[in-house]
Amino acid sequence: MSNRVFLLLLTLITTFGLFLRLVDYAKVPPPSEDFDEVHYAWGGLSLLKTGVPKSWSYLNSYKNYEYIERYGTQWRIVWPVIEKPPLYFFISGLTVYWSKNIFDARHEQIRLLPLLLSVFTIALVGLLAMAFFSKEIGLLSALIYSVVPSIVLANRFSVTENLLTPITLASVLVLYWFLYK
């Protein structure tokens, strides 16, 4: 199989995987399944707009806090939030930057970042498997990663792992090419 055919098929698989992730992405899984999504969005947006990360936490060590009601839940909002990696806070805050109120970010906005990151992840899975095995295995790996329902749903959640996965895959791929090519 030529490199051109491989890249074309990998692009089609990646596009199909993105399409699967886009179907009802704001509704499934339900927003109430993972409140870390709003944790990152709120923390990142408050960091960008006020310079201080402010989000929910129930850790008693925070002395600055207030309570708000959102999504049918009472949240204990604390500041400055220091319990999560700041890079994902910052990037997540960028995706909801146009929200008028920090605590009104919608899941349609919050989940755009993991959807974008999943495109890179699908392609990197294919490239990494191709590097270690073969082009056919690379395509099969990307296809499996694209269509497995649990992975499709997990790639919709806005959590740090969806940033760490493509970074790790890209690092391993660069290391492989540096050492073996």
C-alpha cells in the first residue's frame, strides 16, 4: 500500500470517527455524568477573565468559597483552584471564552475541545501502529479506536486525559522516529 493511499484512508477513518463523536455530543453522555467538564471550563474561563482560577471543589482546604446553583446542583465555588493541571484549564477556558457569565458555559461549547483533540488522537493511533507494525495494522487500529462506543463517548468528555492522550502518542511517535528512522 502506498503512503498516499494510507494517508487517504487514515483521513477517511478520522473523519468518520469525528462524525461519530459529533452525533448528539452535547447530550450523550448526559452532562450530569461528569462534573469535571464544568470544573475545567469554569476554572479556565475565570483564569482568563479575572486572572484567578475559580471553580467547584468540595475539598475543605479552600478558605475562599461561595455557593451557586447551576444544572440543578448546588456547587461550592472556590478560588484559587490549584488541584488540576493549569494547561487544560487554560485551553478549556479558551473554548468557552465567549460565555457572558463564567458559570453559564454550555456543554455544546465545553465539549468542542475534546472533539478536536480526538481527531489528532485517531490519526496518531493510526500513525503509531503503522510505525511499529504495518500500514494495514495502523488503519485497523485507527478504525477500532474510531468506532468503539466507549471510546467515542469518552472522547466527548472535557477532561485532561483527552489532552494527555494525543500528547503522549505524539511523543512516542517522535521518539520512535528519532531512535529508529
